[in-house]
Amino acid sequence: RTALDKRHRSGERRKESPNLVSETEVHEEMDWDQLDLNPRVLTAVKKAKLKSMREVLKYSGPDLQRLTKLSTVDVQHLVKAVSAELRKNSMVTAFQMYHEKHLFTVQHQKLSLGCPILDSFLRGGIPLVGITELAGESSAGKTQICLQLCLSVQYPSTHGGLEAGAVYISTEDVFPNKRLQQLVGHQHKLRADVPLDVIKKIKFGDNIFIEHAADLDTLNDCITRRVPILLLRGSVRLIVIDSIAALFRGEFAAKDSAVRAKYLQTFGAKLQNLSSRFQTPVLCINQVTDAVGDMDAKQSNFGLLDKKVLPALGITWSNQLMMRLMVSRTLYCEAEPEGGPADTSPPYRNILRIMEVIFAPHLPQSLCYYVIQLEGVRGRKEKK
């Protein structure tokens, strides 16, 4: 059994914090008398035993009339007053969010990739809310980036992390544990910006929960039941699915496209909910398909590069994403610096790869070069 499975079955229970009060409970404690309404209307509302102001908005006009025995005009005044109270001080402009960053930390905080060049390219890193997709062909470096993020999330917030672990859901190959141990052992080289004593305090391997999902039912069970437990405990703040396409492409035939689309929408909504509820980035690796025909060719050429492939799962899945990144491997190697090693081990010969922003609400279409070295993924500035 995986570590995630063991913790799920161990029967551990999370103690609810007394400070965690829902929005509904807050409104239940509010005094109805603060509403600018006729005392007769307020008396009727209290007699109807409506628990909160939000509950008023759940009923239709006729239903409120039946519950409160009020006239149509009185009900309209009630709904208007409740709406105004709930809306009070809730409107924020984009100008405020941009210039008062200390008041809107969630909107501005990102998860660092562990490389200043890649962080600068993505304006801080991966957004905390929403689904980020990393698509590309085999050997482009998708899994390497995910592993690096699983380590980066464990750093303190002052160093771009979220001070929590990660859930890594593998749907294809065996989890690359040997490569993970390499990355852990070389963190002091990759993260030279972090004091060595801080790195030594982090138990990287103990904070990555691995789950293998061989079918959609297992994947759905993991996302619906197991992952929320770890999120509630605060044990994790990153969800990685490697890869999202493997199961959906394998379990649905071409004729079942409508069923697959509905399943994708439901699954995407669950991921969005977890991300929004716990301020947790969701990173999904996606496969690519060959662009065949004029229509596919047009869809594949949506970035800055002339690509012959496009991400799998179609427009239904694309609509679930906050940000789409595509990575690819070039035929070129980075030149070794003078006095550098003459022969580097085959997997880490500094082959240049490209990360491209296809779409994101906060980023323009752009690209950045990177290499995969023994200590991890490093961005490369384009020489002018």
C-alpha cells in the first residue's frame, strides 16, 4: 500500500479547529435588526425561523411570501435589504488588488519552480488557484518539472514554497523514486539561494504522498476521498497528476466522445473545487497528439512555435484550465563553459528544451529555454 493509502486507512481523524467558522455560521449570528426594514417585516422574518441572510436568497418570491406571510412588496424590500447587506464592502477593483498586494496575498502568491529564470518567465511561478497543464512529447522534461515542484512546495514561503507536501498521482509509469532521491541530494546546489540549514531541516521524502491509479474509478476515489483528507490536515498544498490523458484515452472509444466530455467536465470541476477551497495548485501532465488535417493544423499552431502536435483531450479539457504550458525538446545542446566537463552522463547533456506559455490570464504568449541537469531543471536566458 502507498503512504497515502496507509494514512487513509489508519483511521486518523482531524480535529476541527474552533477558529474555522463557515460563512453561513457567521451570518447566522448576525442581528436581523441591523437591516433597514420595517419592524413588522423583521418580526415576520424572525417568526419564519430563517436561519441566515443567505437563506433568504435561496427562496423564490412566492416561497418567501408563504413562509413570512408578507406581501409581494414587503418581500421585495426584504430581498433588496439582504442583498445590500451581504454585498457591503465586498466589491474590490483590479486597481486595488494590484496596488494593495499585502491585502490580497492569495491572488499574488505563486509556487516557485525552484529556478529564478523560470519563475521570472512565469511571473512568480505556478498560480495557487486553478488547474495548470503541462503538455509535451515524451522526454521533454514534464516529469522532471513536476518532481522539482514537489520539492519546491516544501520550502518556506520566503523561498517560494508553501511549507507543505505534495500528492503525486501516477497513472502511467512507476514513480521515478531514484530520480527523486537524486534531486533531494542535490538541493543545496539547485537552491543556492536558500540557507543550507533550512534545506537540512526539510524532510523532503516524507512529505510526498504517492498514489498509483490504473483506472478512472481509482483516480476519482483518490481525488474525492483521499486527497481531501491530506488537504484538511494541511499535509499537502500541491496536487500532481501524471498524466491526465492516459486513463481518459484508454477507457473511452471514439464513439463515446460525449460521455468522455461529460466525465472530463465533472472531473475538472472537482479539481477546481479542491484548488479553490484549499488554495492549492493542481498540475496535470498531458500527452500530445499529431495534428492531422487542416483543422488540427490550425489548432496546433496556437503558440509561437510551428508545432505538429496538440494537447490531447480536446476543447472540453482545455476549458477547465487556468494555464497551459507546452514543453518540447530541441536538437541542440548547450555549449559547455570553458574548463567544464568534457563528457557529461547521457541523461544530463544539457540538451536545450523549450517551455512555452500557450494561454494564461496573467501571461502573454512567450517561451523560455531550459536544461535538465543532475541537480534539477534550470532555465536559460536567451542570449541577445
